[in-house]
Amino acid sequence: MKLPATATLAQANELLRQLGEDTEVVDASELADFDSSAVALLLEARRRAAARGRTLRIDGAQAQLVELARLYGVDELLGLPAAEAA
């Protein structure tokens, strides 16, 4: 699944529908405008992959997304790289 440039609460339901049950790779490279809904979507993608015995891979995660996931304490759970020191 390729995430769009915007993934906020307003898009959450549609993105969840697009997620599908068999997503194993999420491309977050274009994600620029997002909120905690994007993190929740990634957690749901991880849950679905794990339910099938698979591991979710997130490609192209920008530093802001990694930092938000870190603030929620789920960066390692999502397999995101450690945020670089500013």
C-alpha cells in the first residue's frame, strides 16, 4: 500500500478500507501531512500482518513520522528506524 501525501483523521476510514487484509509493505515516502491517525493505520496494518504470521515493513518513513511513533512508544513495534538526533 502506498500512503498518500495526507493521512489525517479525515482520511482515516478510507485509508483503512484501502489497507486490505494482505498488506505487508507500506510505502510512506509521500506522506507529508499526517496526524496520529497515520500511526494508528500503521498499527492496524501491523496487526493484520501479524495475524497472518507476517511482518509489516514500512518503507520511506520520514523523520516526522518516526518521531510521532516514538512519542507514542510504538516506533520499535512498527520497525521504524531510530530517529536521528537533531
